[in-house]
Amino acid sequence: MESFRLPAPLRLDSSNLEDEWTSFEKKFNWFLLAIGADRKPDATKLAMLLTTVGDGAVRVFEAFTYTEEESADKFDVVVRSLRNTARRYTTSFTNVFCSVM
């Protein structure tokens, strides 16, 4: 089997965080598909995402709160939360981190 390279961690200092996240998410989803992990349980996909996305984004993830209908254990919910956060902040995740701490 071929080996596939993980996407680079999210660049937290990007001047356009939404574009940076969109690019990261697309590459990460391609990676999951390439290695067959797109069919794995949410816990596996979340572990892969959180070990790939970078330390700053993990700190943001850890600061999220969820409604009763949502769960930090659901891959799609976490990805949607990160995507929405990136849309709100156009300068960098540093601003996000500072605002949640």
C-alpha cells in the first residue's frame, strides 16, 4: 500500500483563516478518503483530525461548548464548529484563542 502524507497543520497566522481552514479541511478529507479512514468511526476520525490540525486549533476545540443535541464526540459537529470559527475570524486563530481564554 502506498503511504500518503498528512496535510500540514493549520497555519494559525494566516491573514485569511477561512481560506486556510477551507484548504486544510479539503486536504484532510482527501487524506481520509485515500487511506480509507472516511469509513472509520467518529472517534478515529476525530483523533486523526486533532493530531493533524495543530496545537492552537486543538486549544480552540477544547474551549468549544455544545448544545444538548450536539456532541464533541461527533466528527461532523467538530468540523462544523471549527469551520464556523474560522469564518468568524479572518486574521488568525490567535484571535480566537485569546477570545475564548
